Amino acid sequence: MALVTMRFYAGILIAVCIALSYIFAASKFPWLQRIAYSFAIVIIAGFVLQQMGYGFMGTDYILSQNFETIGEQHQNAAYGEGAFAEDVQFDSFFDALKYLPIGVFYFLFAPFPWQSIGAIRILAVPEMIFLYFLYSYFIAGFKQLWRTQRGACLFLLLFILTFGLIYSLGSANIGGIYRVRLQVIMVALLFISEGMQKSWALNKIFGRFTKKNYLMS
């Protein structure tokens, strides 16, 4: 069971993503069969998490969590020079919803070039500029994969959204963002690479480059 080797919250989220993507994307099967298979996935994942001590489908853990505990995690992470949004408090769902756009913005784009002070942070500038460049191919890659592999595409999108939104709320330190963002970016690269392969501009540039090298050889 691969879910056993993951952190419990990751196992919960991935099980839900698998079940939802199967329900909506397995168009070759009747709806009743899709629902039955998805129900089986949830049951298996639920018992695995129960054996790990988190209750069926992690209910013991989920019921112990609320927006105040997420806010506490956010504040605990807000330390050091890389801290941001230190005064944010999640006393209700609307507080979390209000902060979410800011959290997503930091999660995707931080550290910003003007925050680069010191040798290590300056080294992050070209990396982030390259990451901004890669983001531009995400939608094109998503459209391509949606046409050819809808089930896998939906699962990957759900994975990116669920983990990305949760990390956006809980992160309050640039160093922490670096660590957790990589988990999401590695999956997003599947879309980005597909978009880059279909890029007319990149194909033209690298086509000329390879043609020139071929003529020189």
C-alpha cells in the first residue's frame, strides 16, 4: 500500500483525488460501476488510515482540525527573516478565504526579486525567474493532456489544487514554501513539459538550433 508510506494527510487527500477523478473521468464505464469502484477505493484507503491510528479515512485527525489550528500552524511557521503575514489569524472560514489569494500568491511566486538580500537569496532570483517562465506553459499543457488523458489529467489537477491550497494557508516562511512547493511543482511539471513540447516558439527556436548543429557537423 503506497498510502501507508505517506504522511497521513497526504494519504487522505490522494485517496479523495483518486476517487473523484475516477468518478468523473472513467467514461468507458457506466456511472454505477464508477461509483462502486470509487467507493471501494475510499473503503480501502479508509481502513489503511484506520490501521495507522488516524481513524477511518483519517476522521479522528480531521475532526481535531479547524481553521484556528491551521492559523496556529501558520503563526508557528512565521519566524526568521523569511517570515511573512505574521499577524494573520484564521478565526473562521471567511478569514481563511480572505487570506487565501495572498497565500496562493506567495506560494507561487515567493521569494520575489526585491526580497533578495544576501548571497543565498540572490541565487534564488534566476531560479524564480525561470519558474515564472515555466508557469506560462501550464495551461497549454493541461489542455493537451485533457484531450488525450482525461482521467490522469483530472487526478493531477486535483492533487495540485488540494495540496497547493492547503500549503498556501499553512505556509508563512519563505524557506518552508521552498520545501512544500517542490512537492506541487514536480507534479505541475507534467503539464508544463507537455505545454513546452507544443509551443510553436520553442519548437522554432530549438529547431533552428538543432538544424544549425547538424549542418556544422
